Amino acid sequence: MSAFQDSVPDNHCYGCGPENPKGMQIKSFWDGEESVCTYLPKPEQCAGPIQYVYGGTIASLIDCHCVNTAMANHYRREGREIGAGEQIWCVTGRLTVNYLAPTPIDAPIELRARIVEAGDKKTVLTCDLSSGGETTATGEVIAIRVPPAWRE
């Protein structure tokens, strides 16, 4: 099974684009009705204290994981493989992040997203970000499906 992001061509996004060599290049997969992503933070993604992950990195991880989950869900709802036929793209309509505890930088991060509401244009998702079995952040994303012309 390939990652959602690897099935969408021409994705240069800093967080999720496999075609951005300097980006985070996250990889998201279905796990039943949830999507899961495991990410190993880099030392330069530190907060003020170097042992914790920068909050902006955490927000980017939640954002990109959820938006890609929304895109994958649109393909699934249309009975298509990701990337098959006319491309489906979503953008962030709203991102809310709740920081619950510092996220260690020296351990893998796991993200688990769930779809709360799915319409033709708007998808609402929640996401838990954890490290070492502890949830350190949660998020909510509203992903908006955009027309193919958005890419031009």
C-alpha cells in the first residue's frame, strides 16, 4: 500500500509533498476508518528548548495529515484510487491546534485522524498527535475541496 501523498502527482507542499526535497514529506495511510502517519522529527525542528518539537511543526503535521486524509476520502467516496482520473485537491479552511504537553524531539510522532463530517466540498477532521504513547497535541481541520483550476 502506498502513502496517500505518493499517489498524487505534482505535490510540492512543504509538509506533505513528495516532490519537495527540503520538506517534511509525511506519509499517511488508512488504518480502518482512521488515517495514520508516523514522523521522526529532525533536530532543526526544535522549539526554544532543543529537546521539544516546535509548535509550528506540530501544526504543519496535523494540517497536512488531515488535508491528505480528506483528499483520500474524496477519492474513496468516488470509488477511485488516489490519483486516478481528474485530480482531487483540498486546502485548509481552518486549523485549530491544542497543545497538551511538550512533544519530545528524539522519538517518533504518531498522528491519527478521523473524519467527523464529509460533504461534497467540506470535510471536518480531528487528529491526535502522540509521542511515546502520550497524546501531546490534538487538532481539528476543516478541509475544503477546490476545483482543478486551483492548481493553475
